[in-house]
Amino acid sequence: MKKNFKSYALIWAIFLVAFNAVVFLVRPIIPGYEIRYDARFWIAWVFVMAAFVGNLVCANAAFKAENLQKLFYNVPLITISYSGLILMLVLGAVLMLIPNCPVWIAAIVCVVIAAFTAVAVVKADWAGEAVSANHEKVKAQTQFIKLLTVDAETLLGKAKTPDAKIATKKVYEALRYSDPMSSEALGEIEAELAEKCKAFEAAVTADQGVTEAAESLLETLAERNRKCKATK
């Protein structure tokens, strides 16, 4: 992610230099054109620079993501701040280059753009954090059944007799197609299910009582799934 941010920062720096070069060199380039470096000019210039800095700060925050998924959630930080920067660039340049523009107009325009961009960025950051937190919550809630399914899949290769293989496949398929969402209300039944999965694994390994252990596990799993459905 750091490499991506360095590339972004390089492009950012090029645009920053190019903008300032155009603004401060436009006077000698255009014959007869006179630009006034008055309060109106400096207000617009300061807000444009602030927009540049804000965009870089947002990009840095976005690229600090530990993985691509979190970076995806942070993309709005970049796009919104970039859109605000473009808008501020265009209107700021107009305010700087148009002579006799009242100072209060320049101030109001710049403040409004900055305020709307800041609010949008804060909302995007909040939304990204909320979605990321919800994803982690869902991931934790589905981990229990997913891990049991992986363990059951591993047992498929350990079954020794035809009956054991059939029972093991039934358990695996039942876990695989079970509702993965867990909750506090299912804590007791899932603890019982975990114990029966251990007993089933021991039965498969010892090749004793596999069918009985599988039936007991499947009954508990069916009860768990019914309770899971009832809690929604």
C-alpha cells in the first residue's frame, strides 16, 4: 500500500507544482494581462493549497489500509477529496485570475466548497469504518460453522469403512449447507455441537460408533439451525 501512496503522492506533487507555475507565470506569459496579488487572490490561493493538502491527507489515510478490502472501503475518501480539489482548483483559479472580484465573494465561495468537501469526507470515513466493522462482525459470527465444516471435510479422508464414509459425508454436507450466522442466543447449543463434533472426530479416528456419533451430531445441528432461523 505504501508503494501505491508514493505513486499517488508523486502525481499529486506534479499537479501542485503545475498549478502554481501556471498561476504565478500567467502574468509574464500573457502580454498586457495584469494580475493583482490582493486579498482576493491570496484567499483563493490558500484554499486551493488547503484542498491539495486535504486530498493528500485523505489519500494517506486510505492507503494505510492493511488489505485490499479495507482499501476498497476507503476509496471514497480519495474520490470525494479529489472531486473537492478539482472544484476548488477550477473556481479558485477563476477567482484568482478575474480582476476586480470582491473579496467577500472569493471568501464565501471558497468556504462553501471547503465545508461541503469536509462534510462529505467525514461521512465517507464514517461509512467506511461502519462497513468495515460490520464485515469483521459478520466474519466472526460465521467463523464457528465454517471451521466445523473444514474439520468435517478433513474427516472425509480419514473414514475407513463404507458406513463411516457415508456418515462423514452426511455430516460434512449438513455443516456445509447450514446457516453460518452465529449469535449469543446460540451459544449453548453451539457449545454442545462443538463437543459432539469432537466426539464424532474421535469415533471416525477410532472407527467405532461412527454412525451413532454422526446421528447425534446431526440432531444437534438440526436443532441449532432451527433456533438460528427462529432468532432472525
